[in-house]
Amino acid sequence: MTRLELFLDLVFVYAFLSVTDLMAENFRIEGLFQGVLVVLLLWRCWSSYTLLGNVVRLDRGFMRPLIFGLAATILLIGIATPVIFTDRPGGLFGPMIFVVAFLLAQSSALLILTYTVSDRTRRPLLRAWLPFSGGAILLLSGALLPRHLPSDVDGGSVQLALFFAATAVDFIGVRALGTGTWRIVSVPHWAERHRLVMLIALGETIISIGTSRGLIGDPPITWSVIAGSALSLVVVAVLWWRYFDIAGFAAEQALEQRPAATRSRLGRDAHTVLHVVMIVGLVLTALGLKRALSSVEPDTAHRWDLLSALVLYGGVLVYLLGQVALERRTIRLLGRSPLLGIVLVTALVPIAVRLPAVGAVGLLAAILTSMVLADLTVFRRRHHVLHRQAAQAAVRAATSGVTPKELFLDLVVVYTFIQVTVLMTRHPTGVGVVQALAVLSVLWVAWSLYTQVGNVLRSESIPVRLSALLVVALTLTIGIAIPQAFDVVPDGLPGPLIVVICYITLRMLHLTALLVLSRDRIPRAQLLRAGVPNVAALVLLVFAALASSRPHAPAGLSQLVAGLWLAAIVVDLAGGYLVVRRFWQVTSAKHWTDRYALIILIALGEAVISAGVAVFGRPISWSVIVAVATSMALLATLWWAYFDTDAIVAEHVMRDRARNQRVALARDAYTYLHLPMIIGLMLLAFGLRRTLDVVSDPSGPARDPLGYALLFAGVVVYLLANQAFWWRIQHEIRWVRATGILLVAILAPATNRLPPLWALTILTAVTAAVIMIDSRRAGELRRRLHEPPPSTILTDVRPVNPVR
């Protein structure tokens, strides 16, 4: 799978979040039904482009701008989700925006498939237009008809019925046409795309846990919040464990073993149909956990009711049923632990509905944990049989690329990046921005250290998985406390201490892993001496946290805290620079470069989410649509600046370097120079959020000076760091980009008095022009590279379709 498809999937994260928010705002049976319908429509859109990506390389020729346009369309779908069934005055007609955007995305996939396939395949494929056309008519009718019905007719029910009919026609029609209209070209690509969308749905669940109490205000962090979040993470972790332990890889291996004639039918049943069942279960689970964690305090306990408990337990039940059906359809065996889970979840629902929110989540976590324990004890033999069925695909995934546990951690990193932006939003001053970047820097140090461990430790053993889940739990807790990393909220636990204690625990776990991995290679005394700068940095952070946690701190103490944080970051980064060459290894250049490419994608995805959050729930005007499209164009340009040639060349250089040179390059070009790129994208995310907030709210202030400044600063910092990265790997300055950086810096004061939308448009146009000119100048380099080697994030063995 290409990195462009990964970028597209991160936009779907926002779309799934919008569905959860839709159901949360309209929390009744009708609202749940509406949310499930939207999930099914999103799934049809996603699966169409998964099929397209299985046939055509989406990162070639005119496909790139088309996919970026699709990403903007999916973002618009997510923004329009709250008004799909209840239009809001003051803007364009919400249901029609959703329907038109959805039909545009679907029809584009069908048009490209029809154009690119061979003449022999084109005729059967044309039949796929029949269910699409029927569904399109019903969707358009559902959007338009309720406005023209008599007042005594329930227009909402009519709209819901028409949307349901459209979804049924689409799904049933595609199944009735059979698999003659499409073929799976690459089994690894097809299976990995579906495994990744499961991770995305799990990531959406994690973000729902973290944002359950909203992104506005400073609600106190209590022991109930931490306990509820920890138990919720256990629920999500077990669901992740069960799928990536067997089911996901078993489905891939079953597809590989099937002859081509029957492979597509199995792919349709096991992936297109049964995976959407599990996705629906995860969305309902996310909604249930969101309701539970927003009800943990005494003054909000009334929100936890019968329907909330049924949604939470019902979502897990739907997920487990889908997984059992998947294993039965692919390997003709039934896992006993999911059946045990189904029985226990069903039997204990009457007890769960009588418990408070934390108790109900704890009971569910205990049920799911018993499934894992049963696999390791009483069901051990059957579990080993199932493991053997998926062994080949699982081993390939664990040894050739970024592993599921690393991707699971990165999904929590998405949430922490969101919280960094929230910290800037809650403290929209220069000091608040510096504080947010300080937290981002220490998170970066921890992430990069665990990336180094993952590059050496290629294991999926139970102790390694449990350690990874502990790291995920600590990172999630840090994320929850980030908005209060420098403040004490009354009636709550001290946020600064929560952040620092969890961070110290993360670093101690890393030091333990380093001692274990290096015990036969490096004397322990040398390792301990190398850890002195790290310990010094942690001590400085402890003093900073203690100073910040004072309830009535003197005014001058904030400068001391800032100084301690800055000193800790400098000591940590400088100490790492001095000792890394002796103690680091980069055993796989492909894994290393893919990990950092993925974190760039995650930061770009967070910027997408920030843009969507800024206009979510607001009336959708033409200005909002233009601003969303312009924001996506800007992010697409920055994606192009890194992934067009830089990431590929850097991977080749890393692969060709000897050990010491490779370690030095990994340290300089990746660990250190990718940090300012991430900082630039975080500043840009904040700037986009503030700019789109102004554009979408005509009654508010006409300008946001800080957001405007950081919008331009984010682009400048990102492009400067990108230029430094290129110089480190190629020892070359690209003068076109250097001139472009200077031009963007000049534009910041020059466009200061323009309306925000005009300033954003000019910034996007200039940045895109600079990158495109430089890209054309690099045409010879691109031709010498030919085609980038398949990403080790996902194996891709498709033949390249000649679409240019």
C-alpha cells in the first residue's frame, strides 16, 4: 500500500469521529440507526478506493491530485455529517452537501476503474453502475424530498427510510452482481488495507476515550477519570489483540491459498462484508466508552443510563460476532475464546446496566481479559491450531515492516498530537505555544527511543505485547493530562505531576529494554553512564512539575518552570546526540524510514482533524467549503514536499550506508531533523484551526493574529526542516525551495491585513507553486528512482497499471 493511501485513511479517522459525535449528540435509537447508516456509506466509499488501489497505483501520474481531491471530499463528508439528518440555518443545505460529496467520491472510483481495466473486464464492471445509480437516486430523494412534504408527514422518518433503502440497494446490488465485476490483484495489499482500517477504527475508539469530556474547558482530572480511561484502554487493547493475534492474518493466508477463481468471492465475504460488521461494533463501542467516561463524576453520573450500557456491550458483542464469522469463513474453525466472550457479554448485561459507568467498563474489561487468559490456558490447544492457520502471514508482518503493536502506539500518538493543539487552543498566547512545543518535544524523545527499540526487537511474544500495551496506557494518560501540563485545576489531580510521572515511567521502561537488548554487547557500566544525561533531564522535569503543581504559585515561578523544561529538553537531546552512535543500532533501514514517514503522515492527519474540528457543527457556507479545500491543498503540497522524492532517496541512502554511518544518519536526519518538521506541522494545525474557526463564524472576530502568524510559521519551519533533512542526506541545497521559504516568510507580514481566507489561499498557491517547480526540476531524479520500493509498512506486489 502506498503512503498516499495511508494519508487518505487518516482523513477517514476524522470521518469516523464525526459519526461518533453525531450519535452522541442524538443519543437515542433513531440517532444510533442514523450513525450506523453513515458508517455503512463511509465503508462503501472506503472499500471502493481500496479496490481501486488494488488495481492501480494511486501514487502515479494524475492519480495523486485526484486522491488529494478525494481526501478533501471525505473531509467535507465528515464536516457535513452532523447536518445530514438535521439541517442548520445560516448555511448551505447540509443533507445535499453530504449526498453530493458521497456520490462524487463513489462515482470517481467507478469512473477510474472503468477507464483503467482491460476491455474484457470493462463490460462486467459496467454492471456495477446499476446499484450505484439506484442508490444515488434514493440518496438524492432522501436529501430533497423531506423539504417538500406536507407538515403532517414526518420528513425525518421519510429521509431515514430512503437513506436506508439506498444503502440496502448498494450493498445487496453489489453482492447480487457477484465478483465478476472485480478481481483481487494483490492479496497482501487487500488484506493489509483491511487490517489498517481496523486499526483506524480502534484509533478512533482511543480518541473517543481521550476526548470524552470535550475539547473545550479544563475539566479536572480525577482518579475516576484515570481509572475509567485505563479500563477503557483494556477493552480496546483486548479487541486489538484478538484481531491481530489470529483473525486478520488468518484471512490473508486463506486468501493466498485460494485459487484465483474463488479468491475474489472470499475477499468480498471476509473483508468487504464481515469487516464492516466489526467496524460497526467498534464505532458503537467507542460511543459507549465516550458516554461512560463522560459520566464518571457525581455531577454527570445521570448521563449513564440503560441505553448507554446497551450500546457499549452491544458494540463489543457485534464486534465479537463479526470476528467469529470471519474466522469461520476463512479458516473453517471457531475460536473458543470469542464464543466465551459472546456468552459472558450477553449473560452479564443485566448486571452491567445496574452498575455505575466505571463499574460497567470494569466488568467488560474483566470479561474480555478472561478471553485472553482462556486462550493461554484452557483453550491453549485450539488456540495453537488457529495460530498455525495464520502463522505465515503473521510472521511476514512481524519481520518485514511496521508491526501492528507499533501502529497501535502511533494511533495513541495521534491523540497526543491533538491534545498538544488543544493546549495551544486553551492558552492562545506565545507562552502557551512554547509550553505545547515543550510537551511535544519530550513526547518526541520518548517516541523516537521506542522506535529504536522496535527496530531491533522484532518480536510479537506475549511479554513484548504486554510491554507495548503498558507504553500505550502511559502515553494515553499523558495525552489526557497534556492540556493541564502547566496548570493545576481545582478539585483535580495535578496535571504537571501526571505528565512527568508517566513520562519518567516510559523512560525507565525504555532503559530496561535497552539493558536487556544490550546485555551481551555492551558493558552495563557503560550503559548506565550513558543514561546520566537522561536522568538529569528527568530530575529537571520533576522539579518543574513540583513547581507547577503549587496551587498558589508566585507570578515569577512560571519563568522558572519554563527554564527547567527548556534545560531538560536541551540536556536530553544533547546527551542523546553524544551517546547514540555507540549504543544505537539500525538493523533495518526500511523499517526505520517507514516509522518516521508514518509519523509525518500522522502529523499531517492531525492537521486534517484540526481543520475539521474548527468547522464541525457550524453552518456550511461556500467560504467554509473553499477554506476546507484550500487547507487540504496546502497539506497535500506539504505531503508532496516530503514523499515525492525525499523519503525515497533517504531510504536508499540509509540502506547503502555502513553501520556507524547509518546510525549517524539515522540520528541526524531522522531523530533530530524530523522533530522540527513535526513542530512545523503542529503549528500549522493550530493555525488552520484558528483560521477556519474565523472563516466559519462570521459573527466572531474578523482576525486571529496568533493563528495567522502560526499558519505561516508552521509552513516555514516545516520547509526549513525539510531542506535541512535533504542537505543531511544529499549535501545539497535546493535553491528553488530556499527561495520559496523566503517568499513565504515575506508573505506573512505582506498579507497581514487581508481576510483570513485570502491569506490562506495565497499561502497555499505560493507553496504549491514552489513545490511543483522544484518537483519538475527533479524529474530526472524521479526517473532514475523509477518506482519507489514497496513500503515496508505494507507489502505491495501489484503490477503497476499504466495510468499516468
